Amino acid sequence: MATAPDGDDMFDQFLSQRGHETEPAGWDTDYNKKQCPECGGLHDQAASDCTVCGWEPR
């Protein structure tokens, strides 16, 4: 017997079926820099949050 997905899995499935990303956001890369996925700000590899918009990875 199959089990029903929990609330988070069901919500992720709903979003992904409609074209939304459901994976946790992380840094993009541009050459040897980290790039903020929210504002596009470039940072050194040691950065832990965006100093431009305040975004931080989950």
C-alpha cells in the first residue's frame, strides 16, 4: 500500500508541476566569484551572505 506524501512533499510537488523550483537556493558562480541568485551581486568565495541585498543560502 502506498503512503500519502507529507504536507511539504505535496506542496513541493504542486509547485514543481507548475514550473517553480523547489530545491533550496544556493549561490550561482561567475568565474571565481559567488553570485547572488536574488540580485546578481558578486562576492568572494568566502562570502556567507550577500552584502548587497542581504540574501543568505538556506
